[in-house]
Amino acid sequence: MLNYVGKRLLASVLTLLIILTVVFALMRQMPIEGYFDNFDKVAKPVVEAKLQQLGLRDPLWVQLKNFYAGLLQGDLGISNRYAVGVNIGSIIKAKAPVSIRMGLFSMALSLLVGIPLGAKMARSKSKIWDKLGTGFIVFINAVPAAVYYIYIQSYGSRLFNISMLFDMNNPVTWILPVVSMSLGSIAYYAMWLRRYMVDEMNKDYVKLARAKGVSGRNITMQHVFRNAFVPMIQYIPSSLLFTVAGSIYIESLYSIPGMGGLLVDVITRQDNTMVQTLVMIYASIGIIGMLLGDLLMAVIDPRISFSKVEGVR
Amino acid sequence: MSEPILQVKDLNIKFSLRGRVLHAIRGVSLDIHQGESLAIVGESGSGKSVLTKSFMGLLDANGWVDSGSIIFEGKDVANYKTEKEWLSIRGRKIAMVLQDPMTSLNPLKNIGKQIGEALFLHQGLKGAQAQERIREILLDVGIEDPQRRMKQYPHQFSGGMRQRVVIAIAIACQPQILICDEPTTALDVTIQAQILQLIRNLIKKYNLTTIYITHDLGVVANIADRIAVMYAGDIVEIGTCDEIFYAPKHPYTWALLSSLPQLGRKGEELFAIKGTPPNLFNEVAGDAFAPRNPFALNIDFKERPPYFDVSPTHRVRSWLLDERAPKVEPPESLKRIDAQGGSLYEFG
């Protein structure tokens, strides 16, 4: 197990370093306008002086060294166009908690509804629950999200008699965006859990468990569910971490001051430093999420970290 | 012979498949006696597994007992409907060993837990008591170093070792009847012999009644006291091991025995039964084996033969045994069983 963790950890760190370096190198190819709020009006010598000051005229390896040194000290750089002169770290600090909170609520809701739904569908395969669930899944996957998001917003706010927009201080207004965000993942969890559970239920170990005298309920809970959940658990840490990215559509629909759309925003505004920082953060989250997912899977499934050293006899 | 521990009377089992009804077991009657080892042989699809699964309520959801009874401990379990009723039997009184050990164990639970689950369910054993019993059982099935082995997972065991674990689970609660559904089919020959030996030892140690399903006649010769030959959902001949091997009476049994490769002669083609088994979606008229039977009489196509008693232990369902039927001699090749009888018993 330790061996496996070590190997996986090393691979992740290496991948992260490669990605950070590649992103950094690519960003050096961007036009220098991206470092100025009003490039056309700035005189050439001033431009040169600012580039010097930002260290962009240094040799590439010095720039790379400074960049890593800054990262180690937690310095994410300074925005030059999106919010001139503001530390990027503080921009994120203001926006991320909102997205994370909404994201966590939505994830909790998706798991709490999606997993029982999937399990129930698998247990009553081809019966009414399964059919209702399938109907829901098909609806969510077939109808563009924008359509039912808008219905939920307008009818939901009228039904509960609340504001259509998000209000940080009024938790009731959080409900509609969280529910909207969850529908897609509820359908996703239910669909895959049902599928994996139905697969598992046809396996021989379930037949043996029945012959052993385990009740149908306990077979589902203690044997089938855990086996079916292994392929799903891999993605849970990623989903958890990516709540920080927020949801572009929901956040703009309800005017939630979160991270959603920030990356798109800074790309259209050509804020080079911020694009670089955000891309790096999301890439790192992706890698860390996958690492945690793999480790979680190894904890649940003893076959994964099994090394030849222990030996099969 | 001792009292029957389980009595099957005129059992009919049907399945509904794609809107059609398949008559899988067609009026089987069978007594299983305390302490005996009964083998059920027959080709694939003859209903061997379905018959035994019905003793434990393990028929697939689309199958049902249509009529007949299965008397076990004075109760007709064929009437059992709820899971609760079946749980009083499954694993506790009748246990089963499945065919493929590679897939019969839960890959995510260590084997100690998988054996312990049965102990807890049927005997309420927990903690140190359960651990002690698990160690005993593992030693019983020939797994050394049980303290270490019980914490290991199925993937850390080879096929033969896994089958030992499956057997350990089956005998954990000292069932009265052990059903072995082709337990050695998926294993290689040397391991087969070891597992057979193990099952024989356990039969003795735990005083088990066993039902052994197989299509390997060598294995049968090795383990069975009695043999039931099944064809198309019916027992066509049943008798002691000697009666079936040395004095078979049913043409299907003849054909089955003639198919033994050991009886072939070098250079001759191996014997194969021509044709295919009847389609059990349709009601079978007369003797199900008649269309493939070179000795078939006219009546075989019209009326189903009754059982004829050859001896108190030997019953055959064939019109050939009627006193009005012409005398028919079994195929020449079967005499070779006599000649090499000993070697057949050693086989496997």
C-alpha cells in the first residue's frame, strides 16, 4: 500500500511540475498587451520599464525560477487588467468561498438523493421506481440545462415567494441555485450507480451470498453496494475540489458573486497573469483530485494496491 | 438404507422466458437419504442445477415450482414463498458450493469476514469465538496458517485455494445437506483430485449428505454412492454406482457411458450422441430421448414410459424394460467398463 501511495504521489508531483512549466512557457507567448490596462496610450519607454519591473525581460530560466519561488511563498501574482494592481490571491479569496459553499451543498444533495435513487432503481430493476428514475435521467440528459434552470428560477421563486436573485444573508435564496446545480449530478450518480449495481448483482459472489443465507437487503448493502461504488468513488474528490470553480450558468443566472465564469472573463479581457494563475489552480486541482481518487479507491479495493511482493499462491 | 432426509415428489418447475414458458423439471421424484452421496449427471440444460437450486429457493426470479413437493424436515419447502422462510434453510441446513471459485467470493471482503458472515447469521458467533471457529474451519479445508490467511483477500488465493474457502463457507454452519454444483469443473485435473479428496474427508468428518452435480463421469465414480441420470428435466435412471456403471438399463445412460473417452479404442472415432435435446418450450410427447434413441420403440413417441424397478435401488424410465418389449443388448463398448472398471474408479 505504502509503495503504491509513494509511486502515485511521485507521479502526481512530476505531472504537476510539467503542467505548471508548460502553462508558464505558453503564457510567455502571449502578446505583451495583456500586462497593461491601456496599452495603446502608454509610451514605449514606460512599457519597457514595466516589463522590466515585472521581470519579463529576464532570461526564461530566471523567470521560471522566480515564478516557482513566488508560488512557494504563496504569491499568485498581480492582476493587470481585470482588477489593476490587485493581488490575485485576494480576488480568489473573496470569490471562492461562495462557490465552494454552494458547490458543497449541491454535492451533498446530489449524493444524498442520487445514490439512494440509483440503489433503489437497481433493486427494483424494470419496475416502477426504475422506470421513474430512468425517465428523470433521460429528461435531465436530453433537455438543455438552461431550459429547466430558467423554469426552476421563475416558478421556484414564485412558489416559495422569494427573490429570484441570490442573497448571501438569506439562506432561503440558496435553495433554488443549489437544487438546479444538483439535478445533473443526481442523474449522473443514479445512472452510474444503478448500472454498476445491476452488473454486480449478476456476479457469482452474489449467488454464493444468497446460498449462504444472507438476506436480499444485506446482499445489496454489504456486498453489492461497496463493489458498485468502487468505480464511482474515484471521481468524488475531484468533484469536491472542483466546487471551487463554481458554475458559470447558475452563478450568472442568480447573480452569485462566485468563481464561475472568472476564467472566461479574464481570458476575454486578456489578463495574462490571471489566466496563468487560474489555469494553474484548476490544473493542480485536477491532478490532486485524481490522486486522492486513486488513493481512496485503493483504500476500498485491496486489489488495486496489491503488489507482486506479497505473492499469489 | 436409512430414512430419506429430503423427499422430492413429482416436482415440476417452469420458467417464463420472453413470454414463453419453459418446462425445466418434468415430474421428478427423488429420495435423498441421510449420509449418502448422490451424484446427478446429465448434459448441459438437463436441469441438474435447477433441481437442486429449488431445494434452497434459489431459482431465478422468472422460475417457479409449478407443482409437486419437496419435503425437508417434515415441511414442504416447495410452498415457501417469503425470503424469511428460505433463510431458515439456506446456508444453515442446506449449503451449496458453486462452480467457479474465481468469481464466487466477494473481492472486497477478506475471507475471514466472508466465513464469519455465515457463522454470525446462523450461529450468532461474533468476536473471538467466531475467529476461533474460522481458524478451525480453514484448517479443516486444508488452508495452512489460518491466522494470516483469514485476513487475506480472495485475489491472494489461487483457484484451488479459493474453492477451499468456498467449501469452508458452505460447511461453516454444519449443514445437513451439501450441494456441490460442479465444484471441480473450473479447476485443473490435479487440483480437482485434491478438492474431491477434501470433500470426501469433510463428508466423513461432518457426517454430510451430499448432492454432487457434474457431467464428469470419472468424478462421479470417485465420489458417489448413488447416481441419478437426468435428461430433459427428468431422472431417466437412478441406481447405485455399480448398477449405473456395470448394469445400466436406459439407452440414454448407455449413450452417456459410451461417450467416455476412456472406453474408446485408439484409431476409432469417439462416440457422440446424435441430435440435440428436445426443446423444453414445447410439451414433450412420449419419451424425451426417443428421437435420438437408436433403440426407440413406437410407443416411445406416443406415451411417456413409467419407472420400472430393476432392483430395490435401481429404477429406470424406459419402455425397453416392459415385458412386451423386444430384448435389446447394451452397446459392446460398455463391456469395457468391466474390463477396466478399476481404472475408472481411480480416474479424476
